[in-house]
Amino acid sequence: MENNPRKEESLGYFNLARGIGMIIILFGHSVTPFLIVPEKAFLFSGWGSVLGGGILAMFFMISGFGFYKRSPKKCLSIQAKLLLRPYCIVAVLVLITKIILAFVEQRSFWEHGGEMILTYLLGLNAEGGGELHGITIETISIFWFILALFGAWNIYNAIMQLKSEKIQNCLIIGCVVLSYLLSLISKLWPFCIPMALMAVGYLAVGNFIRKHHLMTEKLPVWCWVAILTVTLISAAFGEVNIVSCVWRLGLIDVAGSFCMGFLLLRLYARVMKRDWHGRIVGFLEEIGFNSIWIVCIHAYEKITFPWYRIPIDYPDHLLLGAIFCLVGRCVVMYVLYQLVVTVSRKWKKKKKRRKKKTILEGKID
């Protein structure tokens, strides 16, 4: 019985989790700019950020469920195809869009879009903009997740080539600690290195959960006490922002993100004991299945559409602004998603016809 594949190890088991997570992230990105945050932190003021960090940690852990050790060269090739290719495609589309907008609005591309060239080439994540040696840079936005996942997979795969499990564990813990230390030195690093190092830990935990069936197995009481204590301390006094490398309580918040991610996975396993059906569930699972492309679409519209102008232009109508931003973003993303699906289908059909033609010509010869 132990060799039988478990439900949580099936290919589409986490599609619903990814879909729900993407909706929550989309909601957060749309509504957060309109929230009035008190200057002084109060008890549990950072619980939302800890939950958000837990959701992102869960995404990385889910990716760890699919980990399979490969040669470093093979791993690099696969991850480049899955992650770097869409990153490059969207980067080119963003730059083309910025050039077109500059031409239409009769303004300088170098002042309104040119900063994105270096930003994409170095994979920089300067939230709110910034400078690098006097050169203006911007943020790659949600694409930090793609680059972090790419880096984490290759680093973790390289670590797993080692035969000693003790050395493997030490290096994984070292990656997490180094990630936090780098965040103390600077908030801006090329290719999202601190996030990639932190994600190594998340991937390792996901792989560990899969191996030991911790999604469903009973845990000792002391384990639950430790997990819940760290999570509550982080939610009560901490603040987590993986994107901006913010860990108010230091390594306690880092541990809190791991605990929150694990708790969300356990909650999901409990929910999934029941078979869910219906159009809404199907829609969410489709989003989860295409989560990488959904991330790409969100990254594109987040950079090219001026949603940030709404709270600035209408400061007295924040609620309506938040609703308009959320609905407008959903409509834009849906249209772009349908466009991507249509182009993808036509490309596959064209490729299939070309392949058939090549086979037929080969047979005739």
C-alpha cells in the first residue's frame, strides 16, 4: 500500500489551490493601493502580510512536490524552457508596448519605458522605482516569482546531487539564512537572488512533505504547538514582504512564512477530502493549470496599464476606485488570456500541419 500513489501526488491535485491563490493575489494587488495603513503598527496589523507570505510559500512548496533530481544541465534546460522563455517573451512585449505608447503620446521612450531595458536584463525588482549607479530602473513586478522559482530549482537540484543528506540539509538551511542576511545588506539584487535562495527552502519543505506524506499524516502535539506559536507570533508582531525583502521579526518571520505555508497546505488537504465540481471550480482549476501564463499576463498588464493613477486621481473615492481597479483588471486579464489561448491554439495547429506535411513528403521521397 505504501507504494501506491497518493491523491496529493497526482498531477492536477493542486490546480484548485493555485487558482484560488492567484485570485487572492490579484485581489490583493488591486485593493492594497487603496487601503489607508496606520503609521504606527498595532497588534496583528501585519497578519495580512504573513498570510500573503504563506500563500507564496505554499506556491513554492507545491512546486517542490514535483521535484525530481536531474543532471544540472537537464534541469537548467527544462526550467529555462518553462520559466525563462515566458519571461523573455513578456519582457519583449512590455518594451514594444512602451515604445508604441511613447510614439502615440508623443513622449520620450527613454523617460517612459527605457528604464525597463536594464530592469529586465538584470531581473531587478525595485518596487516604486529607483537607481542603479545613476541609471533609472523599475520593477519586474510579479515576475520576481518566475525568476526566484528558476533560481531555486537549479540551486536545489545542484544541492541534491550531493550524497550526504546532512550536507544537503545544512546547505538548504544556509540558503535560507543567507537570503535573510542579503536582505539586510540591500533590498535590490539582480535576478532576485535573495528570493531564489529563500525559495530553495520552500521547495525542500514541499519535497519533504511529499516524501513523508505530511499533508495527511498525524503530527505530534508538540509539533502543532511549535507551528501555531511561531505563526501567531509572526502574525501578531511581524510583517512579511518576500518581494521587498521585509522581515520585521527577522528569522522568526521567515519561520512564520514556512509555518503559514504548511498550515495552508494542511487546510487544502482537508478541504480536498470532498470532491468539488461545478463551473466555478472548473474555472479556478483552469487558472491553476495555466498559472505560469496567468502570472505572465498579470505581470504584463500590471506594468503597462496605469492602475496606480486611480487612487492618485480620485483620492476621495477609494472604495469605488478599488472596485473599478479589480473589475477592470479582471476584464483586461480575461481578454488577454483569451487572446493568448487563441494564438496558442493556432500556433499548435500550424505546427501540427507542418509536421504532417514533412512526414508525407518524407514518405513520398
